[in-house]
Amino acid sequence: MPVVIHDGEDFPSIVQEIQWLKLSQYANVRMLENSPKAEKLCEKIMKWTPELKKAIIQAPAYDTAWETLAITNLEQKLTMTTESQQTSVPSLGEG
């Protein structure tokens, strides 16, 4: 189960459909260990762990074919053409 520490707004729509734990409001590389923000982060993770445990228990047995299938499926979705495509090079304000 993925965790997102970025805002996730620029993720492709297919990626945005994935269920994740959003922790962006707690992301701070300089966070003090016992700060209020660190405590809130810890609380959020602790509330999430039962859901994570349930997902792990309910997960089917590993199948080696999944990796290739998942990669192929994701590549196909991410490389799908859209209706609007750029047809000219941007001018960057020149000309």
C-alpha cells in the first residue's frame, strides 16, 4: 500500500486512482523528533496500521507472473495516446 508525501496532484490519472495514505501535510525533512507535527505523523501512521495489516493478511499468495503483468499493464496505460497532443514546439516567449 503506497504512501504519498508529495501533494500527488501531478500524478497521471491512472496513478491517482491507486489507494494511498496521504502524508503530505506531515512531510518535513527537518522535523524535530518530538515536535507536534511528528506526533501527528505518528498518530496518522498508527491509525493506518490496522488497515495495512488487513491488506497484508488478505493478499493472495505471491505469483511470479504478476511482476511482468503489472509492468506491462501499467506501461500500456501510461503510454496511451490522448485526444490532444502538442503539434508544435513552444516558443518560450520568443517570436
